[in-house]
Amino acid sequence: MKLAYLDCFSGVSGDMLLGALVANGVALAALEAEVCKMGLDVRLRGERVKRGVLMADRVIVEAPPQHHHRAYPDIVRLIEAAPLSAQVRQRALAVFERLGRAEAAIHGCPLEKVHFHEVGAVDSIADIVGACAGIELLGVESLQCSPLNLGGGTVQCDHGVLPVPAPATAELLKGIPVYSSGIQAELVTPTGAALVATLATTFGPLPAMEIESVGYGAGSNDLGEFPNVLRLFVGEAPIRAVPPSGISERAPQDGLEPLVMVEANLDDMNPQLCGFFSERAFAAGALDVFFAPVQMKKNRPGVLLSVLCRPEQRDAMMDLFFQETTTLGVRSHEVLRRALEREWVPVSTAYGEVRIKVSRRNGRIVNFSPEYDDCQRLATASAVPLKTILQEATFAFWKEFGSRS
């Protein structure tokens, strides 16, 4: 499993995370292509900079001056309309929702009435969508994070001079380990706080991993001798890592992978919350989320809510149950999974490119399926039936790869 670990010894911001992703091998052009799917007039420019004694990558978002703010519903519509992958769209929406709820709590207004100021600017939208896309481009399956160095002093923003951390940042980081090294500067921005609070599954020391690359991302703030950068480790989890408490240590055998099922029975929760919980769980790295009808005590109809995740994500998923559902207790148990080898294969159709999810066993194709989001996007753009796109993609795949299966 590919891990990424954010070392926030000098805080985190959206542009610092973009720079760290580029420093670890994400192509700047690929990031720009993802951001441009939003339909914004924006370009990304990269440069190598020195912060203290360290060299780092900086990604600069170039866009025409913006003179208006965006309401939360406007940003949601912008993301939902963009031809992003399902995971990038889901994660970006989750980040903005978390950010919106923090702003709503501070200003005492409904989420739908929240108007973003600095965060509503084009560069911040590009930071969030670009960061979600970059994590996917790196193939990261689990994002983990260190405690956050917040800095200190005051910061100037649209609402005037505010203490560090800014109120939105403080709201976003509830329940997350933080500290201040005494540096008088804003080290964690609201955008950076929203990204790590939504996407990181755990907060703590560097996990057991085989490091493949280390990159440093810089923002616009230069603190002189202090290296104001975000360090990002990327690597693989060892086959036999030290398991969290309560999980038996078992290395995969005969292709069996140890996973954890986290579950709760619910009979008093608004069904609308189930969909939101599912989005949050997937954004936090869940492998699967599903609901099943059950008959509970006193003959009450209820829902069995189940989350499949990796052992190191168990505690974070349990916390999510308590945060986002009405359950009073959560249980977990270890399960074993045997999975087919999977890969994405692009094929060309008369209507555009479609990704095909291909599964193999011992090198032979067992199943394949056109990516629904790609087909839906092409069907909408071409005004043809969705089934036509699915058939075209299937035919294109068989024509190119059928003889090799």
C-alpha cells in the first residue's frame, strides 16, 4: 500500500502541498490539466526556491484578478460540473464542505449562506482541487500527518486583524494535535487546515514505511533562516508492519490481505446523514462503505452501516462514526480479502477517451468495466444515450486487447 506522510513542522497551506506533490514526482502539467477541468481561467507555474537552508518546489497559481466572492453552493456546482474523477470530486467537495461548516459556525449562518473570501478566490479553489488530484496521481492510498505547528501572532485578512490561528483554522483543527514553536507567523492557513483535516486518516509520528521519495513544498511566505516548507514522504507500507492495538499481526498469505470491518447498527438517524457519512469515509481512505437493512430491538427497522478499511485506519474510522452518526458504540473485526490485480487502461471511442478498469488473475484478464463517470460525461457532452458510450467503450477495449487476454 502506498503511504504519504505530511511533516508539518512549519505548518501547511494549499500551495505548499501542491509544491510538495510536484517535488515527489507529480507532473506540473498534469496538475494544471486537472485544475483547468474546472473551467477557470488559470495556469500553474513552478519554480525552485530556497527557504532557509532547504531547496523546495513552489507552485504559483496565475489567474486574472478576482473582484467577487463565491458562495458555498456556487463552488459545489463548479466542482460537480467539472469532468473530474469520482474520487477527486468527492474529496474536493468534502474539503469545501468542511471548510464551509467551519465558516458557518464562526459567523453563525447556515452553510448555504456562507460566502468565502480568501478561500473563494480562484487560487484557493485550484489549491484544493489540485491537491486532491495530485494525491490521486501519486497513487497514494493512505495520507497521514504529523501534529501541526500553528505559529503565532496575528494575521491580516478580509475580516481585519485576527489572532493566529485564524478562527476558521482553529475550528477546522478541533480534535487534531497542534502546537506552536513560537514563530510569529501564520503557518497553517484555513485551506491547509481543511485539506489535512479532511484527507489525513491519522495524526502522529512518521509511520513504518519504505521511503521512495521525499519532497519539500514552499508557499509565498519566507521566514528567513527558518525553513518554511512542508515535507512530504511517499513510500510503501512494509508487508509486516507493527499493527495497531487490538489487531492481530498477520502477514498476507496466499494472496490474502488483512483488513478491518468497522460497523454500527443505527435506528434513530436521519437517512440523509448516511450519504454524507459515506462521502467522508471514502475521503478518509475507506475501501468500501455500504448499508444494509436490519430489524433491531423493539421491532424497529434500522440500518447496518459498515466500513471496510486497512488496520491502521481503524481508529480514524471509529472516530468518524462518533462524529457523523448517532451511534453510541462501534465494533470492529478483522477480515481477510483476496483481490484481483487491477489497472486502468484508456481506450479511444468516437466520442472521446474512456478509462477501462481491468482486473487480472495470474496475468490473464478476468473482468473489465468502462469507468461510469467517463461514460456519463461523454454521453452528456455528445447528447447520445449512456448505453451507446458503454457499448462503444466495450467494443474498443475488445478490439485492442481481446486477443491478449
